[in-house]
Amino acid sequence: MTEPQPELLPGLVRAEVWASQARARRARAGDAEPATVDPVARVLVDVPLAHLDRSFDYAVPATMADDARPGARVKVRFAGQDVDGFVLERCAHTDHDGRLTPLRRVVSAEPVLSPAIAALAGELAARYAGTRSDVLRLAIPSRHATTEKKPSPPAPAPPAYDAGAAEAAWAGHEPATAYLRHLAEGSSPRAVWTAAPATDWPRLLAHAAAATRASGRGVLVCVPDGKDVARVDEALAAVLGPDQHVTLVADSGPARRYADFLAVSRGARHVVVGTRAASFAPVHDLGLVVVWDDGDDLHAEPRAPYPHTRETLLLRAEREGAAVLVGGFVRTVEAEYLLRTGWARELAADRAARRRVTVSVVGEADARDRGGRVPHEVHLVLRRALETGPVLVQTPRSGYVAALACERCRTPARCATCRGPLTLRGPTEPPACRWCGAVAEDWACAECGHRGLRAPVLGDARTAEELGRAFPGTRIRTSSGERVLPTVGAEAEIVVATPGAEPVADGGYAAVVLLDTWLLLSRVDLRAGEEALRRWANAAALARPGATVLAVGAPAHPALQALVRWDPAGFAARETTERMEAHLPPASRLATITGDPGAVDDAATLLAPPPGAEVLGPVDLADGESRVVVRVPRAQGAALSAALAELQRLRSSRKLDAVRVQVDPPTL
């Protein structure tokens, strides 16, 4: 007898028919014959509750025996509803005393979760006090059924390796020759690389990838953003040849991204370049992991459990026996710590390579005395450089006038409605609030009553306007925010860009100018000096050999002195020493607990920190939140993570208000 169609029946009868059909389906599934071989599937269910972060055993019906393989996506019945999950393993027996619930269905037989990534997810969840299901949401892209049905392209033969070309490209960075030789021989050297200015770093990474492929192993390269991915993509195509690698970026779209992921998972491609999510790419026989510019905050995942690309790759290298290359134009304190502990060796530029560009600093006093902003020396450098090519001007803020202050007493100008900061969005627009948008045409200083305004912070649009008046007839371009230029040509023009949005010039810039350096150094942040040097060095490195780099700021500041000498290694060494003396990371491990004040107090009460831990706070933050900081010696880092994980399990099981737990946050 055919079952009635519920949509054709009245409401109450329809509900009863639905329930009856559901009971019938469950009965049929429960009576299904189990698989004859390994009838038990251990499944990690996609439930974001910390106290349920473990595998559960399910029975495998005989009809699903071939498809319910390890790594496959499945649907299971859990807590009265159908939820997604991954099969971790098949086994013959279970520790469960009662009758096992059968799998509802196999969503896809494609083994998208490899054993290596499953183990990595467990390690990351333990390190960052999170759950494996949260990690796997970052690691495995959403399924695209149509794409999954198509075969991946055939795996190409490893490209020929030109050792001479690789060593020539790495000339000036030693001992690069020995490092490349170890990669080609199948060894797993670990290095921290501080690149020289005007270095074509994507090409050098491509040669390191070629050396690794010569040993038959895979390569994984992670860079901060899509602009860097495009540069490395081009370099890999030039060095390895076509169809040897894939790019994994969110901008590819769901179908293309999933197709590239499957090509890696199926072993059709062995070289991957991408942003932070690519750190989980299931590369077969992984031989080299690379993270470029590991100090960039784009490497810090903003979603729970907040893993960092560098730490993810270092864990993978330890687990899979891969070589490591942590590179950048500056060296982070974390990379310096790898060298101090002997975990990695140094790859550094020699003196000649560091002197490819000339860096100098000019003070801001002369410009302030004249009521201007750009010193005369900057105009001379720009005028001379424009005779031979483009010039880059870096300014820390986007927009027109990012902040306003009283012209007389320098008190910051605030909105009368919400107390937000006043800004100017254009040369003919009145002051307006950055928060609520209220116009303040009749503003008067609350301290002295003066109605005049000054602009202590100028954006890229205002900077371009000033330079346009100073250099009439010269093309002025801006790159910031949503209008980022990936590249510019070799013709003479002025490019005004914010940090991270600097386009690459064909042949390099004839000069680079760094304005308002005080603004980056004025950040109230543990990494203020390190981050300022990183942003300046990344811009200065875009200059062509023999070019001039001019910074406007306080010449005596250690970060600017490190830039002048191109000595980021020395600056990182001093920063690391100071942090170790102050018991700050990386000499210690930190965690923050943030949320509603009541929830944070509850968490601090429930937390059982390891011996020697310091609990700092709580302190009030913006938006009505508060924060507690927990600090332990580095040797107690694993114990701190375990204590935080137990805290999350307790809060989850008791259904307490949520808090945000971050281990080793990038900033405080």
C-alpha cells in the first residue's frame, strides 16, 4: 500500500502521518542487517559543545558498508535530531554496552578528512582549548556535489629541478645552498628566513618548492592575502611549469575551491599555495611547509578556536616530518624564539644584499614649524625619483581626515550626540561623526570654546590631494580599503597606499616614502614596534635595487634605526630579550577570557589554573565586556590549555553564558 502524501492532508493528520513515516524509517534502519566486516563506525559529530567533543560509535548497515569509509561525511541521529559528522575509523567492536544506533545515511563516500588532518584537528583543539568540530569547519570546505562527481585531473610527473637556477636565485641568503640541497635529498631542514630588500621572494619560494618536489614530496605555502597568493601562483607556474599546483583562496568560489581541494586530497596535485585556511590542505607526503610574513594579523584566524597559521604549520611539520621555512622581511619574536631554542636554523641576507636600497630618516620638526606635513627633503626625493619611475608613499590611515582636534588646545574633537570622533570625508564636506554620522557644523571645543579645527591624522585621500598640488601634471593613484591595486606599471607616477595595500611596481619603485611613522609607533600594543617595522619593511622591500627609502619620523627610535640598518634580526633579538625579562610571550603562555562581566567572573571562579599561573583582572573593555588574562611559564602551556579546555567542558555541560577563550592571542 502506498503511503499517503503528507502535504495533501489537513494539519493535524499531516503531522501524525509524518511521525508515523519517521517511525517506520527508523524501524527499517534499526532492523537493517549490519556490515559483515568492521560493523562499527566511530563518528565525530558536528556539535560545537565542548563536553561532547569525542567520537561516538554507530552501527554500519550492510547497504552502507562500502561507502561509510574513514573520512566520509555521514548523517547520524544525535540528541533527537539528524546532524552531520565524519567517520573517523571503522572497527569490529565497540565499548558501548547497549544497542548501537545505525548511521542514517552516507552523505558522500569521498574521504575528505584524512587521518593526518583528523589528528591535527585534535592537537589544535587541545592547544587552543577548542573543539575538533570547530577546527574541521576551518579545515574542510563545504561540499559541492556536482564538483565531487567529476574526476580530478591526472597527477603530473614531478618537474625537472634546476639546482643551479635555484642557488642563483637564493644568492645573498646563506646558507641557502645547503638548505636547498637538503630539501632535494629528502631531508627536513627547518629555517627562519629574513629576506633582503628588493628580493623577489615568490620566486625564491618557488625554487624551494621545486627542490622539495625533486625528492617526490609535497609542498604547502601559506601567505597573508590574495595579492600574495597571486604573486606566488605566478612564480610557481614559471618555475614548476603548468598544472603542477593549486591555489586555495576564498575568492575562488565554492565550486573551484572544492575542486582544487579534491585535487589535493586525491593526490592529483602536490603543491598548494593559499591563505590561512590552506594550512589544513591534505597534501600527500608533505615535505615542506612555508609561512610567509608570519607577523601579519591575517594569519590569525578570527573564528574559534582562533589558531594561527604559523602554529598550525609547525604542528603539521612535527607530526608529518616535513621541512619548515618561516620567512619574511622582518623576524617576529616567535621566529626568533625558534632560533634561540635551536628548533630552527637561520637563513639571513649578507651585507651586500641588505644594502640593495638606501634607507634614511628625516625628522618631522621642519614640517611642523612651517605648518605643513611633508618635509622639504621628501619633495626632493620624489622629484628626483619621478625622473626614472614610479614612487610609493605609505600613509598609515585611509580616508581624507581620519581625526580632528581643537586648533588651539589640541583636545580631540568629539560628537555632541554620541561622543564619537569627528572626521572629514572630503575637502568640501563639514565635520561629521565617525560613529553615528551626525554633522557638527557648529562644533566648539568643550575645553576652551575655540571653534577652529586641525587635522593631526590625515588619510591617503588627503595625502594624494596634497601631493597633487605639489606635483602638478604627475599622475596620483591611491590604494587602500576596498580599492587595492595589485600592480602598477613602470611609468612615472605617485602611488599613495596604506600598509598592506601597496601594489607591486613593474621593475620596483624608484623611491619609497614612509609618512606619519609616529602613528604606527603610538599604538598601545605589545607588538607596536614589531608591527611598525614589519609594515615599513614590507613597503621598503618593494623598491628596486639602488632606490632610496625615506622615513619621516623620530630618527632615534629603535624600530626606525633597525630599518635604516636593515637589521630586523637584531631588533627581534632585543624584543625577545626584553619580553623574556618581563615574562611575556614567547617566554610565557597567555590566554584571555572575554565576555559579559558576570560570565567572565563565573569562568574565573571555575577555572583551575596550573601551579604558578597568574590570573590578571578582570578589567572592563568596550561594549560592556570584561576580560581576564591568565599567564603561565612556557613550560606550563599545555597544562594551561588543558585547564581551559576543562573550563569549556564545564560551562558547556552546565549551559552557562558563553565566553570567548583565546590562547596566545595576537594582541592584548
